[in-house]
Amino acid sequence: MTADHNLDSGLPIRLLHDRVLVRMEGSEGERRSTAGIVIPATAAVGKRLAWATAVGVGPNVRSIVSGDRVLFDPDDRSEVELHGRGYVLLRERDVHAVAAERVEEDATGLYL
């Protein structure tokens, strides 16, 4: 798989430099607490990061591959629509974390 491979075949875009194209997970409106209480989108909360799935990465991206779940600040984003679908364009440095795979049974669990 090349660095700029896209999960969504046929995307009319080739990402440059350190850019990451992501698709948001779920809706950005109402959400539910763990107890099932609906929290409206207008509720005042602290700065909240969002999860998204990387669907394409530029050639200079080192830590993210297509298919990774990434954590980023939704206030610092650029939106783009491709084939009628909304995406977010980020720089690699704007991604706070990448979701880790579960630890293998024979692994130590240490990441050094």
C-alpha cells in the first residue's frame, strides 16, 4: 500500500505534503452520556476532541496510514466535499493521537 492510498476508491484528490484527509465518525450534533442521557449540541462543555478515520494521507505523513482512527481538535479543521460527501483536511501535526491496536497475547504491552 502506498502512502497516498485512499480507502474510498475513486476520490478525485491526491494529498500533498503532510496532509491527512479524514471522515468524521457519527454525527457532531447530540450525543449520549454513558448513562444514556441525551446531551444537546448546544450544551456548553470544555474543549472536546473528535475521532475520525483517515481515508487518505500525503507522501510526507509518517505516523498515520489510511484506515487509522485519529483524534483531533474539531475547531481547527478545514472541511471539503468530494462526491457529495463531507471530509476534513488536517495536517499531520494537528492530529493528537492515533488509536492503538489491542495488545497481542504474547506481547509485553510496552511500547518503547
